[in-house]
Amino acid sequence: MRQEGEKITFVQRMNGFFSKPIFSDYRVLFGLWMILSVVSCFCKLGHGRHNNYLIFKYVFWHAFKGTSLYAHYPQEFSDCNHYGPFFSMIIAPFAILPDWLGILLWLTVMTAGLYYAVRKLSVAKRVHIFIYWFCAHELLTALFMQQFNIATAAMIVATFYCIEKEKDGWAAFWIMLGTFVKLYGIVGLAFFFFSKHKKKFIMYLILWAAVMFVAPMIISSPDYILSQYGEWYQSLTLKNAINSDLHGGTNISLIGMFHRISGDASFSDLYLIVPGLILFFAPYFRFNQYKHSAFRLTLLASVLLFVILFSTGSESSGYIISFVGVVIWYTVAPWKRTGWEIFLLIFVFVLSSLSPSDLFPAYLRKNFVQPYALKALPCAIVWFQLIYEMCRRDYAPSSK
């Protein structure tokens, strides 16, 4: 009895400690996220490991000079660019600055964008707080890679928010922005059926597509940009072929996991993508659930998970997108989560977030997680659980 009493006292003390206002203060959490972006910036600069930023930076300068955006420039950076010509406009304000300042602003702006997008979601404060804490480590992983994935997560969330608030023009803007930079933004069309102004939405999509198609011509020329769109297609085709390498560092997705575990890279990705799409669209037939905010938010979570799980270009740093989805899935359901679902949440954090870090056993990481793309496994299980719930459960607000 004494031991049981001591255990209860310890739990109560821990609950009391974490219930302190500092752990749920928006200003503290914003500061934490900003500190992560600043620390990651100077860590990378200190070790001279900011190759991804150099790739991004030179997208602007190569567009400005009229040279290929997709050629190899070994004297400037390793690897090559795979972002669209419009990205030259996005990176321009950062590229003209000294590298240390450009990287710093690049990371802090993306981090602030994701923080603000999450903050705007119409959910309980506890959901915001949970997202900020749960995703902090995964955010750091993405920051160390200086990747655009942070902004991609923000744009998908922003698209959903704008649809919810009937700001269809802005929703279309975020969709086209994400599409013309990295294609991922196209998944924002998944929220089309929630729009109350579908014709207006479509017109804005066409308008923003036209604007972003021609915008890079401001710093170059029409002929040059048209040629670069052609090169972009070729670049993405080549990148997709490279992603099929079973020993590469990309395709950390459900698709890649199946290829690596089977040891067979030859079977078509469509054998996985088509069933995935069928499952993804299955909840759309539950029209009577559209009116429930929890159902729509869970669809947002599904999109955030799907875009990573079924993309051959998924990298470790891209999981900041899915992690936001995992927390939304777990927190917005109007029913009490079970022990199994709590286990899933912990499983996601331990295997998907900690596995690339030194906090995870190196032997397991090098011999199992990386070779078999197991980072995708917990998020995949969550997504299947999510789809099952969307197809079977009632998302009406709880009466309790």
C-alpha cells in the first residue's frame, strides 16, 4: 500500500509540474520554436553543412543569369535542384543576403509560418499545445536539413483553414504556391468538397496558376522559363527513378518500406498507390459527417499523412508534415482514446522521430530502421487506423 501511495504521489507531482502555465504559454512555445530555428542555423553554418540552402539560393541566381536550374554545379553545391521555376521568386529575398543571414531568416520564417498556421486552426488550446511540443523534435530534424517541408506543412494547414473560413481565394493561392514549388501542394485539392464556393474556388485556382506560371519571367525571359518547365519535368522523372534505389536516402515512405523489406524495386508503385487512393477517398462517401468539424480536421490529418506515406520522394525531414497530422488525428476525435491509440502515439514518437537521432540505439538505426525505411511504419499504422475511424465512427460532438 505504501508503494502504491508513493506512486500516486509521484504521478500527481509530475502532473502538477507539467500543468504549470509555462508549458502551455503560446509565447513560450513560439520562443522555443524560434530558438530551434536559430540553433539549427548556426550549428549548420559552424560545420559548413548548409548544402540544401545553397541549392535553393542558386535557383534564384541561375534564373537571374538565365542558366539551367537543374544542371549540376559541383563548384557551388552538391546534388541538384528539383524545385519548380517559381521557387526562384520565393527564395529571392533570402538569396540576395549573406548566407548566414539568409539561412537564419529562411529557417525562422518557415518555422513562424508553421507555428502561425497551426495557431489559426479552430481547435482547443490543448491541441495547439500538443502539436507544438510533440512536433518540436521533428521540426528540428527538418530545420537541420533547411528543407521546404516545414513550409509545405504550413501551406496544407493554411489551405484547410482558408476553406473553413470561406477564404477560397487564399486557399487557392496556397494550393498553387505549393504545387508550383514542389508539387506537394496539390493535395490541398482534397478539401475542395468542403468549399461552399466551388466555382469561385476553381476560378481562383486558374488565376493563381496563371500568375505563378509567368511570375518567374520577371527576372528572366518567357522562352527561358518555358524551357525550364520542360527541364523540371525531366528532373522529376530522373529523381523518381533514383528514388527506386533500395539503398538510397530517399523514398522513406510506405512505398519505400515495402520495396526495401521485399528486396524488390521492380514492381510498380501503382500496386500500392492505387489501393492507397481508394482508401483515402473512401471516407468522402460519408456525406452526413461533413458537418462535423472533427471529421473535417481528421481529413486534414489524413492528407498530411498520405502526402508523405505515398510519395517516393519522401525524406526523413518531410515527416514534420505527417507529425502535425498524427497529433490532429489523436486529439480531435470526440471519443476517448484507448490504450492502443496511446501506444501508437508513443510508437510514432520513438520510432519515427527519435530513430534518426543519437537518442536512438545506433545498432537498430543502422541495421533495421534505415535499411528498411521503418520510419514510415508507425505513421502508416496511424493512417490505416485513421481511415478505419473515418469510415466507421461518428464524429458528432460528445454530449459529455
